Amino acid sequence: MKTTQPKKSKTDKKQVAPARLNSDDDALAVIRDASNGKEYYLSIIDSFPLLGRDYVVMYNYEPDDGNHAEPELVIMRTEFSRSGEQFFYSIKDKKELDGVFSLFISRFSSSAKR
């Protein structure tokens, strides 16, 4: 999937964003599925590296019209192209996903204690 957020420079790829677990700090991303063109609105709540890869934790964002289910977490691998475009990839490997989820929960718990 590809984001329609403003492009970031290559150096931004190397920066690690701190945990953003306060709802006031959430960033909204519009992601377009490359295979079918459908757009998804997601709120980014955390991003971090793990074992040389970068990950983003988001939840589905829909305006509150009373007709949608509770938000669900979405965890994706992310990379930046040489031109600065950010790409998001589904994590198909259960072991990789479990490891990323465990790190996110650890970061979430640590930030909640502050």
C-alpha cells in the first residue's frame, strides 16, 4: 500500500519516532491499496524499528457517524523509496507479527506508566 502523505526525505527513514500514544498526537494517514486503488484512513499511533525493519501501528479511522465498529489495530512494515515515498506492507509471517506486536505492547505499557 502507498501513502498519500507528504513525501519524506531519505534521512527521515532513519529517524525513530517516539511512541505517540496520546490521542491528541495521532497523525492521520490516507493509504491507497496499490492493487485495487481503494483508500483507507488510518490514524498512526506508533512507529519503531525492529531487527533492521521499520514498523507502524495504526487503527482504522472513520468519522464518528455512529455506523462503524470499534477501531482495530493495524500493524504494517514500512519503507521509504529513494524518491521519499512511503510504502506500507502487510506482515504475512506470524512470528514477525507477534514480535512486532509484543514490542508495541511493551512500548505502550512503558508510556502509560509515565
